[in-house]
Amino acid sequence: MLAKMLARRLDRIGIHYCWVMVALTFLNLICSSAVVSLMGVLIAPIRQEFAWDTADVSGAIALMFVLFACTTPFSGALMLRYGVTRIVALSASLAVAGLSITTMVDAKWQLCVSIGVFLGIGAGMVGLGLAATVASRWFVIRRGLAVGLLTAASAAGQLTFLPVAAWLSTTYGWRTAVVPALVGGAVCAILFLLFGRDWPADIDLPPYGEKRIAPAPLASVTGAIAVSLGTLREASTLPIFWILAGTFFVCGLSSTGIVQQHFIPFCADNNVDAVTAASYLGIMGACNFVGTVVSGWLSDRFDNRMLLTSYYGLRGLSLIWLPFSDFSVVALTIWAVFFGLDFVATVPPTVRLAGQHFGAAKGPVLFGWIFAAHQFGSATAAYGSGVTRDSVLTYLPAFVIAGVLCLFAAFLFAAIRAARPVTA
């Protein structure tokens, strides 16, 4: 009822309801991103309070990314089967429960349950599959821009929550640092339930750029697992799937796995305090917001393979340079701007390539599998970087390896020819 009333009022002033869906999804992804990235602030204080190794805390983060990866291939199919609003509500409930339990942990296995299980599964139920689903259902034109805006939500979450979380952790203790993300997640879920809708036809509208109202399809009677596995089976015979999945593994390894989780501890090793380090992540987040939106605009207009070549190449160079910098204000600011413009700019062209090759219905489902590879890469870097830090007392090898893999991904996209899209 509320959604239809709002849609009618917006229509009178020439605004399509798709932009409300973008706003709701944007807010939800902000909070989801904040939840996943929060552990980057908490590694050091948790390690100090319980006298645990870095690898002990990193293990819980790695488990979170593994379960994220195992769940996210089914996010698109779950939304197709049960509806977007229900899945968003369930995901937010798991995140709120996980953060609440985290504040009460006093053993390693408890951290694995709260961070690893609850947050991993909760985040995986939406992931970037939510962005791909909303963009595919609500947009016929401006789809690349919509994906860019929604992908930039991860940057906005980092920008909004991490500096505040670092300040709360330093001033009042690490347990208070989870409160903003916890409250924000609950509020965003309520707004989505009140105003979010699964399909444009639910409020008697066509998708943006279309004139005909297509009836909302009936909920799939096939199980989400069967839908997702069947889509994977069809796509696994095509080289483009393995190229997108493999390079997205490198994307996760070189971004959310190592930078989002270990940048603050890396700065601490180089005499940069947590609040200051989180501020650099905030700068990176602001630049990433711009970079990702621009990337979405570019992906509608230029060869997506060449865009990805540029993105991975620039990211690789920045990761290799960072450990050899002097960690001064100037050096870290330059790095934050340079890396931030590229942080998740790879997502819009990757989503667009998946949609071009696998269609509007199967594309979001398949992107769940591609994004799973991203999260496995994140898990590898999250745990591997912690082990490296404990073993050789420096993050340098981890950052250099991540940079070299990015350069390889850039070379791969530069070398391949355009694959022929799958005909419907």
C-alpha cells in the first residue's frame, strides 16, 4: 500500500519508482558492507584483549568469507523463489544476531560462530546478487549506471561506518564499535520491508525504459539450489564464465580480503594509529564511490574487457607500491585516492558481461557464482595475510603477491578476444 501511494506521487512529478528501489538497496548494501568490513577495525583490539594470534581472528573472518561464498551463488535464486523483500529481511536478522553475539564472545569458537557463521550466511544471502537483481528487474536502460551506484554502496558503508567504528573502539572499547552497523542494518531492513517491492508490476509499473507493464512472473516452483546449480551447469561449458570467475577471485583477494581486513593492522605495524588508518579507508571509500559510479557509466559505453584490463593493472601497481612507501600522510593519501578509485570499479563491467552473455534472468543467478569466487579470494587473503603476518612479522609478501595476481588478471583480459554472447 505505501509503495503504491509513493509510486503514484512520484509518477506525477516524472520520477520512476526504480530510483526508490535503488535508494533502498543502496542503504541496505551500505549497512551490509559495514558489517563485513567491521572486522578490519576489530582485529587488533580483540587480539590484544584475549592474547590471540592474528591468524586466530583472521580465521573467523576467513570462515565468514567462505560461508559468504557458499551462500551467495544461491542469493539470486532465493530472491527468485521467495522474493527480494523476504530475503533482505532474513539477511538483516542474521547480521543483527551475529553482531550482538560478537559483543559477548570470550572464546575463539564463539567468534567463529558469530562472525563466521551468522555474518557469513547473512551477507551471502544478498551479496551483490541483490544489486544485480534490482538492476536487472527494474531497469531496461541505465542498467550499468544502476549497478555502479549500488556497487558504490560498499564504499559508502566503509566511508560512513569505519572511521566512526575506529573512534568508538579506541574511545569506549571495541564492543561499542558494532552498534552503528547493528542499528543501521535493522533500520534499513524495516524501510525495505515497508517500501521495497519484488517487481515493477507489483506496483503497476513497467521497468525503467520500457513502456509495457509485464506481469510479475510466478515464484519459481523449482528449489533455489536446483535453479542455481542448473544455471551453473549450463554456464560451466563457456570459457567466459571461468574467466570472469577467476579474475573475480583475484578481485576479492586484492580488495576485501587484504585491504579491507588488514590495512588497519598493517598501518599499526608502521606506527599509524587505528583512527588515522580508518580515515584513510574513508578517503578510499569516498574515491571508490566516485570511481564505481563512473565505472558503471563507462561500462554502458566502452569495451568492458578493456576497462577490466585497466582496473586490474592499476590496482596491482598500487598494491605493490604500498609496502615500500614511507607511510607518511602524503603517501597514504595518494595511495587511498589511487586505490580507492579502483577498489570495486571491477564490478559494473563484470556484472554487465554476465548479463550480456547469460541474460537478464540467468545473469543475476550466475553472477552469484562469479561473486562466490570473489569471496573465496577474500577468504584466502584474509587468512593468508594473517598467517604471513604471524610467520614473518610483516604484511609485505601478502601485498606484493596480491599485486602480482592483479597484473596477471589484467594481462588475461588484454589477451582474450571478445566471447560471443549466448543466444536466448
